[in-house]
Amino acid sequence: QVQLVQSGGGLVQAGGSLTLSCVASEKIYLYAMDWYRQTPGKQREWVAGISRNNIANYPDSVAGRFTISRDNDKNTLFLHMISLKPEDTAVYYCSAVRPGFSTYYWGQGTQVNVSS
């Protein structure tokens, strides 16, 4: 069972940038990995995904501003965010899933606050 530990996050002004990290307890090359975010009273929203062969995808809401990447040697997933907006304020979660398996593993979440 892989464990995911997140770091990064915090308070940033609108237009600023921030990078989140997610370190796994085992090799991540077998996993597809994603970032999600959630605000109070709303469903968790997918914001970025990266396949085992480094194909990245984003929803329109963050495309061109968020970049997901992975360092398999360091078992680490990243989310680099630029041009941040107040509506990006949320708790961000990383996740990992092995294709063909149904279990998703989640990080503990990290708060991102974007002030206007």
C-alpha cells in the first residue's frame, strides 16, 4: 500500500506561483498519478493527471497555468501552478492508482490560498 506525503502550499497573491510536491513510499513508475482539489461544500475536482509514460492532461480551468510532472527516480509528483487566481483556493490532494486496479491512494491534502 503506497503512502503519499504532500508538501508545499500556503498563501500566495493572485498572479503568483506555487509548487506542490507529493512523495510516495514506493516506486511510482507503476502508477498513474493525479492532482485534485476541494473546497468546502463542493465535490473534489480533478485538476491534472499524468500517465505512467508521462502523458499529462488538464481540465480547461487550469490548462496553460498548471503543470504536472513526475520524477520516478525520486518517487515524487509535482504540481507547478502559475498565474494563480483566487478561485484556485482549495485543499489540494495527490493520488495514485495502478492501471487495472481499483484502489486510489491519497495524500493528506495541502491548503492553497490565493488572495486577491
